[in-house]
Amino acid sequence: MNRYAFQLNVLLLTILFFLFTAAAVIIATGSTGWMTTAIVFAAVLFFFAIGSYAVMSHFLSPLRETEQMIHELRKENFNMHAHVYGNETIARLNGQLNDLAAHLQNMKRSFETQQDQLQTLIENIGSSFLFIDVDGYVRMANQTFQSVFQLTKDDWFGKHFERLFSDESTVQLIAQAVVEETAIRDTIVLPIGIVRHHFHIYCAPIQRGYRRSEGTVVVFHDITELKKLEQMRKDFVANVSHELKTPVTSLRGFAETLLEEEAAENPEIRKKFLTIIWKESERLQALIHDLLELSKIEDEKFRLDWQWVDVNEIIEDIFLVLEEKAKKKQIGLRFDSPGEVHLDGDPYRLQQIFINIIENAINYSPEESVVSVSLDQSNGEVKVTVRDNGIGIDPEQVPRIFERFYRVDRARSRMSGGTGLGLAIVKHLTEAHGGRIEVNSVPGEGTSFSVILNERLFL
């Protein structure tokens, strides 16, 4: 460009020189005064200016646009458009540059769309994703990976994958996939914080044809919940079998005894055995009832009968039901309420929630103690707290008390006639109401259960 401008300047100076030479010849050969000389030189300058402008417009201006266009293309600014005018060759060049810019712009948009689609796919695959280059350094990770492994971008970007995992088997698995450039699958267990996570890990090289791998993709599919569900299913079958086996065995054994002639003739033995049979059948009926209730609550078609409920009335009705049971252990029932408290809920299911918790408090409290129920209403929430002075729960056991058939004290629970499903029902019904449960317990001092529900769910 500069060379071309220099050549144009030489050309213009040459033209100017010839114009001045011609003017000097005209003045020298003619007899004219200073006025005529001035007019001649003015005319020379005027025509030179017009000629210079024409030459510059025809050659230099389009070239400046060409240079600017190339400069913008180098900066990946594909929106610029050069005017097509002037010299035919330069005009054709600018036209081709415009076509190139339009093509590059389309390619850029297509690339950005593909990048967005790829990023959206990576972020929404539901599993932890890593891209490791051929040297073993992490170049890409999705938000799921950062969340599951509790890392930030500074913790993984540009770091060697060996620094991300403390588990040796995981490191060896990824290293094998990177070095051998082959796809590998396996199931591993990784401790993250205080939780052991089960992962199905899949490593695959990125290759084009038979060329060397350009990196390795690693996907961690978290199957911890599936493992828990599988274990829960096994535990559930085992527990149900055990819980059913005990009363059925008792029923069968005492029935066989009654069929014997000696027992049948003894009224005291007969009455004792019949009483045991009645209690075992009652326990069996309670177990079947709770199993059916839990199955019904967990069903997708389960619906609550929403009403505007008086919470005080529900608690008072429960006290009437459990009053006799509390008197047998000389346990006092105390109810503290700030006044009228209402909320959106299913009255029958709310009664089911609170009767389970209060009955548990009575069962696990020592004689001559007090079970208290208190209501608190604030910030659009209703909090029902049940406190006892019982055996308490070890902090390590608290997260498990809502599991099916889990008992803090198996012997006492069995003596009280509990099925081990009450708190599981409480948890599901509370969540169905959009609420939550808080448990505070000190072993040997007592436990408090707080059920927190939204006052209004429907406006």
C-alpha cells in the first residue's frame, strides 16, 4: 500500500512538473503581465488539484478501504464492508473481500452455534464430564463435575488429572485410557467429603480415523442413589420377611399348642395363649396396614385432601386418643399454643403425622415424665414441636430414623408394638405437604421432633 502511494505521488509530481513547464513556456513566449501569469499558474494549480483528486479517488481511496478491510478481518471483525468503486482491479478485489467477510461471518456464527450446542449438551448430560488433553491436563469440565467433586475452575483448569483424584484406582483407570488411547468402562467408589459415591466411569479417546488421539473424554455417572435404592430394596425385603415371620411363627406355635389336649383342658393356659395370639395378630395387622399406607403414599396417584385446617383441634383430638396410653405409664401430656393456628393441609394425614410422633414420644419416655407439644406461627410457617425426656437418639443414628424398619431401640420398639414404618410415613406425608422435619436429640436426655409446614399454599 505504501509503495503504491509512493508511486502515485511520483506520478502526480511528474504531472505537476510538466504543467508548470508548460505554463512557463506559455508565459515566456507570450507578452503578458503579472496578472496573466498569475491566472495561468492558478489555472495550472486548479487543474492539478482536480486531476490529483481524481487520481487519488480512483486509485488510493479504494486501496485504503482494502487495507482497512484486511486489518479488520485479521481482528475477526467480519461485519465490515468495503465500497466497490475505482479501479476495476481494486473494485474486484474489494468485492471478493466482502464475499470473504460474509463467508467468514457465516462460518463464525455456525461455529458459535455449534459451541453453544456442545456446551449446553455437556452441561445438561446429568453426569460429571472431563476433557483431558494428550498430555494429561484437564482442559474442560462441566458444572456437574465441579459441584459433585466440590471444586472450582482454578482447582482443575490446566491441572494434571492425577492432582484431582486421591483414589489410586481412578487415577490408574484414566491413565490407562490416556496412554493406550482406548475406551474403558468400570465402576468405582470415591470418597467425597464424608460420603462414599458410587460412579460408573467411562473413558473414551477423541480420534479422527486412524490418527493419534487428540485427548480423552471422561464421564462420571453417579449411581449412588441407585445403589442406595438397591440396598434399600434388599433391606426392605429382608425386614418385611423378618417382621412377618416373627408373628406368623408365634401364631402357628401357640395355635399348635392349643390343639394339644393338655393345653386345651387348662383354661388358664388357653386364655394366656389366646391372648398372645390376639396380640400377635394385632401386630401383624398393624404391620400390613402400615405397609399398605406407605405404598399408597409413595404412589404417583396419591393426592392430599387440601382444607383450611385448625391445628389446635387436631392436637387436642390426638391427646384424647392417646390419653389412656399415657396414663398407663403415668406420663403427662402438655400442649402449648399461642391461640388459633390454621394452615392448608389434609386433616386426616396431618393427624397421622402428629399421632405417630406423639405416640413414639410416649413409647420411648420413662414413667412419670412429660411429653409436651408446642405450636409456633411466624413468617408464614407453622411449627409443631414434640418434646420428650426419653432415651434420646445418637447423632449418628438421626439421619437413619426415617428409613423403613429402622429402630433406635429394637427391643423397646417391639415391646411397644411398633412396626418400624411410622417415621417413614411421617417423612413422606410431611414432604407431600411441602414441609420439612427437624430433629434435635441428646442421648439420655430426650428428643424433640419439629414439623414445619407452610401456613398458606393456596391463595
